[in-house]
Amino acid sequence: MGKPALPAATTLDTTSLVAPARMSDVARLAGVSKMTVSRVLAGHSVALATRERVQRAIDELAYVPDAAAGALSSGRSEFVAVVVPSLSSSNFSATVQGLTATLEAAGLQLLLGVTDYDPLREERLVRSLLRHQPRCVAITGAQHSAATRTLLQRSGVPVVEMWDLPADPIDGAVGFSNALAARKMVHFLVERGYRRIAFLGGASDLDRRGIDRLKGYRQEIRAQALGEPRIVRLGDSPITMSHGGPALDALLKTWPDTDAVMCVSDESAFGAIMQCHRRGLSVPGDIAIAGFGDFEVAACSTPSITTVSVDAQGIGVRTGEALLAALANNSSVAAAGSKHVKIDYSVVVREST
């Protein structure tokens, strides 16, 4: 049976439209009321022939429903607000991919904001994103301004803090202890026989995960009774490959007998290794170098880089699952059983140590 024809008297000349089509245009072209169009868009019960006529009118007019208006009328949107510090890091990109795969399967879309490690920018982004009435929020880290924390606590939607495991999360948390992971790396280097172990990190305190890794380095150096820490902090966040070389030069100028280096990230470690090549130093013969994050560059480097591996995409998947469980339960993330979701990490041993 063919599709029912649109009433000839209601045919609309779409070539004359200079503005986006409105619901009233769809209703006029389909020969129905705006309420009927609204019911079709909402998926409510409508006669099949009427539904097909409305859908063909929507297609012909390229009509896009006003999501903001729909959210105002229903108190809900199809969006999940996601806040990350950077997309230049493959780890955060992988986390977004994990979130996307999990949430899109449930009919939800990401509304993404990037903070550039700036807490005030994060606060502005959270304010702006909440105006879109997201169904829930995923935000990176556990260190936020007081205003951001208050906004999220009062938002009335499930919230997950990613990449950290705070003792007192806003709602739920999916992550791991960066400090303990750094301690594990230092302990590994000690087991390999290294004793004069240094740390290369960024100069900014805004990268709280980097600060936690430095904290873990200090703690393990003290626990192993290895003397005074050897620390070089250079460059603003996010730390890139370009920071590793100058940081290594500064380190060896102050502590030329250093036999191993832990870097705040694999990118920094790669830059340090390239500087060793330029200086004629053998890695690991003259100095061992380790990274953090298990970025693609760690496996591709020569020598390949020993690193701490974290399932970045898994953080996104588990965050998405925690948010969906809260929405299904019509509760907070914590009440749905995901107050603390611990992500495993491990030391991946490669040629650089």
C-alpha cells in the first residue's frame, strides 16, 4: 500500500522560506495541529497514517525540533554535560570516546566543555552547561572552586568526577589514586637498582593529577630513604614533548649523577629521551627514563618507554555506566551504588628502564 498523499490545499512552497522551519509550518504542511506534531516528536500514540504524514512534512521542511524548548517543557534534555581539561591529551580524548560509546547507545549526546586547566574557566563552563538542563554531568578531577562544587551539588542531576577518587565526592567518582600510581613507579625503579631518582613535572599547580604524582614520588623517595628528592618543575599545563628536553637539561645541571627519571607524562618522557640522544646519553645505559599514561608515543619511541598504564577509555565507559544506572534508578550516582569506582593501573615495563 502506498503512502497517503499530502492534502493538495496545504502544500507549502518551501523555496520561499528564509528562516528555519517552525512546528507550525510542519503542522500546516501535514494538515494537522501543532499538538499532533508535538505528540509525534515525543513518540506518543498517534495514528500511523497521521504519523507518516507528519514525518514526511518534517523531512520535506528539514525541520529540527527545538531541544531547549523541549527541555523546558519536560524538565529534561538529551544531553550529558562533560568537562575535561584538554583534548590534546590522548587519554582525555579516549575518556570522551568511552563516554560517547556508552551514552549514545542510550540515546544521550555529549555537551562538551574544555577548561584548559583553569578553575575559573571550569566554573564558567559549568554555569553555562547547566543552563542547557543536562540529564547528568561528568567532570574531570576532584579539585574545583567552591562555586563550581556548589553549582554541581545543587544541580539536582547525577554527577561523576573522573580520573580521581576523592574521599568526599560531589556525588560519584570513577578513577584511581595518582599518588599511589606514582609511588608504584618509583618502587619499580628502586627494585631495578636505581637509587638517584628524579621527577620531571610542570610548574603549574593547576594540573592536580600532576601534583598528586609529584606527591607520590616524594612519599616513596622518603619511604625508600633515598635522600632529598630531585625535582624539576618546568612549563605550564598541559605538559608536552617540548618540555622534556629543557627539564632534563635543568635536572642534569643540578644533579648530574641522576640514574633514573620519572616524568609526569609519557610526552615529557619522550622529550627527555630525545634530549638524551642529542647529548649522547644512552637510555637506559646512562640514565633510565619512565613516563605516565601509556600514550601511543610510549610504545613507538626508541627506546620504548616504561610507563604507568591506565584504562582511559575504560574511565569513560565506567562513568557512562554509573550515570545511566543513576538515571534508571532516578537517584544520585552514589545511591545507585557508584560512589567510588576504582580503575586499575599497572607499570608497563619497556626498554627505557
